[in-house]
Amino acid sequence: MDDRLVQNSQMAVKKACDVFDKCYRFTAAREAIAAGIYPYFRTIESAQDPEVIVDGKKMIMIGSNNYLGLTNHPRVKEEAIEALKKYGSGCAGSRFLNGTLDIHVKLENKLARFMRKEAALVFSTGFQTNLGAIAAIAGKDDVLIIDKMDHASIIDGCRLSFSDVKKFRHNDMEDLERVLQQHNGKGKLIVVDGVFSMEGDIIDLPNVVRLAKKYNARIMVDDAHGIGVLGETGRGTAEHFGLEDEVDLIMGTYSKSLASIGGFIVASEPVIHYIKHAARALIFSASPPPASVAAVSAAIDIIEEEPERRERLWRNTKKMMEGFNALGYNTAQSETPIIPVIVGEDTKAFTMARMLHDKGVFANVAVSPAVPNGMALIRTSYMATHTDEQLDRVLDAFKEVGSALGVI
């Protein structure tokens, strides 16, 4: 064959097989940017308070998970600063080797006591917590059973586990029982969100517990959005239902009510001991920085000492739920400070978010695959520190924008 033909053929194959092809074909985000309705990666120039600064302009923040308003709390910041002064900016290694500080251990003891479990283990992020714990606990001969609307970190943890993964319809206990029946005789771990991060509804934990007992399965609850919010003392979904002793593993994050970044898992001591020695996401990741750990410790103290914060959060939640319903919005099955406003089509949701932005309201957009096709939504979430005046302004903005777009 002619050398030029060979060269041209090789070039054609190379071009056809370029791993970057998907990058060049991805145009959706650029199209939204060009249309002026791109809602992501907005740059905030201030703390995550009820009001934030974006492009030099004050906006009411209803897109944050800072439920108790602790990320800018003076005590949280002071303890983080003191830890930074004492320990420096980082640990320069993994928990497994040189990166375990005494404040990591103290926080684990505090978390275990707070969550009323035997032991706790802290990770560098919430995502890594789910990756590490799920992949460590479930092996190739086990079955992982998850809600179809579980968080992406749960799904990815399942992928890393080499287990057989089965999904059941969202919060559908009949479908969960169907899946459990099909896998009798195998080790089974049911993994569910306590509060679903887009829909704002709560898992039917009493029936999950009932079915787990019936079919000899273990239960893990990702309570990222429940801790600090649900339960008489803010200990989350299991406390909310009075089922703390019935849930085997509870996972939480620091990036919501606990005012920092990182994650943790609590369980019986033998289970935590095993995860500590088997979770690749722990063993091969740098440990959480001292300032982050100290901030979480301070946040837990405040949650226990100031229950009125949670009371204000629920008062604000009730006000907004009633307000949205009075305007005629579809808020799905929400029963928490996460209140979705169902819009429908992706483009309409992007447009609505842009119009709200222009009226000084910072809200988030969720489209497929984060939500089902045709169910794009504006995700709103509330803080204990929002004022009535701020919330009234938000409702006024939603009334104007929703009417203009024909959503209400």
C-alpha cells in the first residue's frame, strides 16, 4: 500500500478514536451561556449568608445548604482560626499514615456521642465518605439496594463495590420488598438518602426498617440534609422517626448544617474499625484540614446549645411552603427546608433562574439527569437566619417571574 494512503488511514483512525471528541461535541453549556441563561458556576464574593454579593450586587441566597446559618458564625470562625494557628493549613498525608491529629480523634468521639453510635470515622468530603464506606462494606457476593433518587455519591460508591446493585422506585416500599424478595439468602445493604436533596422529601424509614428486618438486610442512611435539621435534637432522620437503634450506618456531611467541608460515618465499633482499614477513599486521601475539623466541632456544640436555630429554620420553611402553594406552584412532595419549584422544561427552568437572578434572588436549577426528564425545577432551600422581609421579597419575585413565564 502507498505510504501516503497508510498515513492518511492512520490519521483517519486517530481522528475517529480521539478521546477528546466528546469534549468538542459538548455544546449545550455554551449555547446556554450565549443565550444568557446559564445558571452554573456563579461567583459569590461574600460569605454564605442570607444575603450574598454576586458581581458587586446584593442578592437573597435561597440556594445554599447552610440550613442553620453557621458558616459565618463568629464562634465557628474563631475555632477554625485557632486550629489553623496551632496545626497549620493541612496534614500532608492520609489518616492511615501521618495525617491523624488529636482533633480528628476528638471530633470522631464527639460525632459518635452526638449521633448516639459506638464509633465514628471522618473523611475529607461527603462524596468520599459514601465511596469509601459503601465500597468497603459491600463485596462481590453482596447486594446493594438503593432508591432510584439516591445521591450520585451513593451510586458511584456502588459502582466501586463490585456488588450486585439493584434499584427500587423512589420511596416505593412495595418495590423495595420486590427487590428484597429476589435476593433472599445474600448479604444485603439498603442505602437510602434520609432527605432527598432535590425533592426535599423524607425516606419512609419506618417501612425500610420493617422490610430490612423481614428480609435480614442492613440499612445505611445518607443523612447529609437531615443532620441539624430533622429530629427533636437535630440528630437527623433516624431520630425524627425514633429509629436510631434500627439504622446500622448513618453518613453525614459537614457542608450543610455543620458549616465546613468533609464527611463522616457512624456505626458499631467493629464496623467502623473495618471501614477504617478497608476504605480506599480514606486510606489514599489526604486527611481533613485542621480548620475544617475545628469548625465542625464548634457547629455541633452550637446545634446542641441553640435549639432555637432549628425552630427558626422550620418557621421559615413553613412560611415559604405556604407562600409557594398560595401562588399555585407545584412543590412536589417536599416536607423539609428544601422546597423544589417544578417548572417542566429545562430551558424554561434556566430562563426562570436568570429572571430571578435579575430580581436579586439566587436560586439553583436542577435538570435531567439530576431529576426526571420534563421535571426540571428551581431548587430553593432556607436558612434559620433568613428574615421575614427577605422571604417576602423572594415570594414577590417568584410571583412576578412565574406569571411572566406562565408557570403559575
